[in-house]
Amino acid sequence: MIKLAVFDLDGTLTNHHSVWEYIHKALGTWKNRGEKHLEQWVNNEITYEQFAQRDAVEWQGLHIQRIRNIVDCIQITQGAGSLVKLVKDTGSMAIIISSGLDVLADRVASILDVDEYYTNKLMTDYVGRLTGEVRVKVPADKKDAVLLEVRDRRNIKESEIMTVGDTYSDIPLFKKSGLSFAIRNNDDISEETKHTAEDLYEISDILKKHYL
């Protein structure tokens, strides 16, 4: 029985692979700045915390509502609502674990009726302006640590956990769950997961046929 369904956010429950990049491109801070930060992290020149901090500095002084207006344009992936409802209807808890940002996770969780989300937070001052700081709760390479904390706190067995993701950073989640699904994209992670699906509708079909 599935008691905990864990979803990645960017590229899994939403149709864009990175909220960081999406915001940068909307604000004109991607080329030679946000893009450079990402390359530095991918090349192991900086930590994820440093990557997130450098991105946050680029947006210092902007009002958080402007960021919300930008990410509100990111669409929820087709099939997400029916998949979350399917697992919740069986009594499972649904959560998001994402190395993205809370400004997106909060909206998606509300729309999809996700129980909890764990992600990173852009810090603001008392009037809502970005301070240039970010509270990193979920580094991209340490998502599994968050899952283990939730699992232990709620006394859930690994065999009772289902995970859904789309990139290499989700592999640690897959390895800590009894049932895992990868969405096919440019990252070939099919060997790291129990099932690979074209979309979220296919995951719902597999669950109904074999697990629920």
C-alpha cells in the first residue's frame, strides 16, 4: 500500500524544467548571469547553496509579487490533478520535494491539493522586497535527506513510498522508495527507476492496473 506519494515539481508537476531559469529569462538576467551560475554548479565549481544565493542576488530589490506574477505563467502538467487525486483517494499523503522555489510550489500545491511541500525560499523584507538571500532547504543533490526526514517523522516504511521525477537529481528519491516513476525527457534515468512513463496519465494507468 502506498502511504506517501512524493512528487518533484519542475518538469514533473509543471511543464518547465527550472523555475530559476524561467524567472531569469522573464527578467532578462539569464544570459551571462543565471546561465553562468548554473554552469558553475553543474561543473562542481560551486555548491547548490552558492548557486541559489547567486541567483537570488540578481533579483534583489524586486517585490515578491513580481516574481509570483512571473511564475503564475508556468503551467501545471496535464494529468497532474488526476494523478494526485488518484493516490490521495487511496489514503496516501501527497507531498512535493523540489530544489526549486516556494513561490511556485505554494501555488501548485494549492491547486492540486498536495498536503505538504519542501522547497527553497526567497527571502523578503517587511514590505515584500527581495533581500537577495535565499533559504536553501532542498539542495538538488540532497533531496533524499528531506524524504528520509518525512519518512521517519511519519513512521512510513520505504516500501510504502512512491516517487515521481524527471531528472538525475530525482534518482536519490527513487532509491529511497518502493515504487518509482520517471518521466521520459532528455535525461536518461530509466535504469534508475522501476517504471518509465511518457506522461503523468500513463503513471495513473500503471497504478490502477498494478498497484491500487
